[in-house]
Amino acid sequence: MSEIIYQHFIGRGPEAEAIIAVANEKYTTFLEASNAFKEERGYENVWQTHHFTGPPSVSGPVFKERLDDKAARAKGLKLDCLVDEGHAYAPRLGTKLGKELQAALDVLNKSSIHRVKFAVAQCGMEHDVFVGRRFARTAGGFKDGVIVVKVPTGNGDSQNGSMPTPPPWLMPCKESEALAALGQ
């Protein structure tokens, strides 16, 4: 079976710092909107779901104490799961209040951002490859003004297309350099 080969890149300087600043600003805006949503509705907290393929999303309110079923129904909620902060609830979509809550959550979640995927997209380095029955996707990270991107090369297989051309400020590096830049 063929092994997936990756190429690593590291970016520093004003271009990297600008991308990181925009990503962090968008994420901060989402967190502020999430907190305003929580306070406006009188929730103790909200719980976020972190998806592998997408940005985090607010899934519903959290209460330290479990609501009795009648109180939950009156708010258009249903118990979904337990989280560190308490009992997590989701909208009960069979009720008018539940549908209204879901609509409000959908609007809120449109402002959500996956910061690393945003940074990779801004670098123009998104690339997916298939090698045999294996799949690989571009990964990345950033810390202290440095962006690191790990791109699968496709191992020369024409079905995977050509690897994206990095911007001039994104320099090839060894895996150890990329990990060191992220503090690992």
C-alpha cells in the first residue's frame, strides 16, 4: 500500500500575521455573538459542538440543574446530553419555541469560523488526495504570528491533481521545523 507523502510549509511576516488577525477577529466576533445570545435568552451557558469537517457551532443551552420535562417543554427544549458545565439541551423541533430557537441558532452559527481551515484557505493551500483506499486533506495551524501548513502531495497520481502553489511568503520546511514553530 502506498504511503501518503506530505510537504510542510511555514509562513512568517506581515502576510501570516494579517491572516491570523482576521481569523482571530472572526472567531472573537462569533464568541461575542454566542455570549450575547446566551445572556439575551437567560441561559446559564451554551454548548458548542466541534465538527471535524466544519466550524464549531452552538447547539443549545446548558443548565447546571436538570430541568423537569414540563419546564423544558415550556422553553421548547429537550435534554440532549451531559457536558462539563451541566445538562445540555437542544431545541425541541416539534414545538413553535423549539423551531424559533433552532432558527436563532442557525443565524448565530452562520457567523462561526474554523480558524485553521480559514487560514489554510487564505493561503490557497487546500488539497485533498486519495492514495489507494486512504484519503488525506491539508492540515495546518498557527501560533505567535506563524502559520504552518501540511499538504498531501498526491504521490504523483494524476487523479489527485497538482499540489497548489504556495504564496511566496510560505516557505517549504521540514516536519520538525513545522512542529517546533507550533511549540510541539
